[in-house]
Amino acid sequence: MARIIGGIGTAHTPTIGFAHDRQSPSDPVWGPIFSAFAPIRTWLEEQRPDALVVIYNDHVTSFFFDHYSAFALGIGDSYAPADEGGGPRSLPPIAGHPGLAQHIGQALMTEEFDMSFFQQRPLDHGVFSPLSMLASHEPAWPVPIVPLQIGVLQFPVPSALRCWKLGGALRRAIESYPEDLRVVVIGTGGLSHQVHGERAGFNNVPWDEKFMDLIETDPVAITEMTYAQLAELAGFEGAEVIMWLVMRGALSASVKRLHRAYYLPSMTGIGMVLFENQAEPPTKASVEAYRRKMGDQLRGAERLEGTYPFTFARSTKAYRLNAFLHDLIVPANRARFLEDEEGAFEAVGLTTEERDLVRSRNWRGMIHYGVIFFMLEKLGAVIGVSNLHIYAAMRGQSLDDFQKTRNAQVLYSVAGSEAKT
């Protein structure tokens, strides 16, 4: 079984990434940032974890307010640095851990956390600022990550207590994963700072020190605070430290602190802690019961002949092909596809198998591959194939034979002014 070997709390201010990329460890202003991270970096090099779960918030870079979620989990296989306005940082993409991520996602949904899930989204300084100090990335990052994004910018946001409970659920999810992985949980954010309004530049060093005391010895006290109370003490953006509670909630009640540091160079209190987890492993019986509960909702679906639930595994496998078909909702992409299918395939790098499935209009084959039906009806609308033709093909019937099973013999597709007939 997987186990959590430690937890890290760290600021994620872009100051950290700036120091890493452009400054020297010997500089008197920037050097303390390097020094503060050094013991944690050494510990990670010695422990060699198999995965990092990184709790962060996106800064309206990869997520915007057209669809803003409280909890969004990355389930993909790779994450690139985001362009936040000045071009992406010169860092390589970091590998994801789809197996662990998808297990965590299913577990958190089982525990009634209403998650959203993402793939192929770049990650901003919320992740890469601390990571660039915590691990060498040349020629590649040494450990994959599972990114967990908390929506703390648009209210209402998850409470401190909800984040604490999420940490407990995260612990149970990780400890029920069947592979023998050594996992480190990283909570990011803060410490005290405010970057908007007339209160911009607010800091509270005594509170920052008190917060790091509480996160170690009495995290429940923080869960009893409202966001407004945290904002009063830490600055409005500084209240994002509720994300540290996810990390702390994933650890044992008593932890061993291995490192603690604090530095305030400018706008944000840069604090960090390293905890060694002291948890006893769960019993085999409790893990087996937890896994059974995770499977309850789809148990029995495998007996439904010709039925293929759209699971994380199917979504990640067929992401590229689903994305290609989804993008046919853009008029320019439709026009290009109708004019030059092969060029459209080449532009997005479809595999030979994926191209063959689309060329041959192999509707059932695309379902088997992992395409969700609602991408098929988009393709059908573009090329003038009705939904009924697609249904019949998936059943291996002619249209006439399939129509005999319907109460009315009609043809239709998704409505639209450009839909072909």
C-alpha cells in the first residue's frame, strides 16, 4: 500500500521563482530564500519519494471564471509551466502520476467531495515556484506530481474546516492505493500578504509565526476560524493558507518537525515547514473495506453488455482524440477538417490508430477506444451523418433494421444552422 512519509508547507509567491531563475544564493537579499529551502530539498533527495501531491491555487492563469471549481484534481500524465503574461519559465514539463491521481479522484468523490478534473492544463507559480527550489529539474524532474487546485479566489470558497476534512480524505485515498508508493503531501500558499486595495502590502509577522506553531501542534484551532478572521490576521490573499490544512489533515495527529524557516523580503511572508509523518499504517481489512466502498457505484455495470462507462482511464487514454472531435465546435476547425482531413489529423498529432478510426467512421471502434458518444454526434453533424446512423452502426445493424426497433422512423442530429443533412 502507499504511505505518506511527510508533509511540506510552503509559500508559493512568484518571488521564489524569480529568485531561482535570476538571482544568486550568495545575494544578501535573495540568499535567505535559497537557504530556507535547502534542508527540505536535501530531505527530498535522501527520501526519494515516488510521488508528490501538491495542493495549490491557480492565479487565474489556467482556470478562469467561466468555470471555477472549489476542488480540481489533475489526472493527466504531464504538466507544463504556464505563461502568466511574460512567457513561461524555462522549466521542463513535470510528469503526472495518473494512476495515483485517478485513484485519489475516485476516493474523494466516494467521500462526497464534489471534484472537477483536468488534463493538459499548464501550472502556474502556485506549483512551480516552490518546486523549482525543492528539486533539480535538469534534465528532468525527479518525481511525478498529483496537482490539487483549490479555488480560493472567487467567493464562496471552501472553509478552513472543509480543507482540513479534505486532508483526512486525501490520507485515506493515498493509503488505500494498491502500489507501494512513498508519497509526500505539499500544501502551498501565503503566508501573510495582501496584493489588492488600499491594504496592499499588509504583513503580520507575529501571526505568521503563530500560524506555523498552530499548523504543527493545534491545526484544529485554525479550522475554527472564518476566512474573514484569517484575512484580518494575514491579509486577504494571505488567508489562502487554508491549503496548508489539506496537507496537515493528511498527516498523523502528532508529527515530527524536521525544519522550519521564515523570511519576509517584500510583499509575502515566505514560510515553510517540513513534517515527518508519524502515522501507523491502516489495517489490511480497513483498506479492503475502503476499496470496496470506492467501487460501489459502478459495481455490476460490467455485466451490462455493450456498455462502457466513461472512466478516468478512458478519458486519459483517448484525451487527444476526444479533444480533436470536441474542437469541431469551432467553425474554423470544421472548415479545415472538411477541406483537408489528413492535414487536420497531422496538425494535432493523432496516432495512426486514431486517424484510422475517424477516416473509416468507425463509430463503435471509437467508443471502444475511449471516445465519449457526445463527440461522435459532433462529428456526425459536421459530415452529415444523423444520430440514428451512429446508433445503428454501434449496434451492428443497418439503419432500416435499427429503425424497426423505434416507435417513430425519424432522423435527427444535434441542431445547428450549419449542420449538414
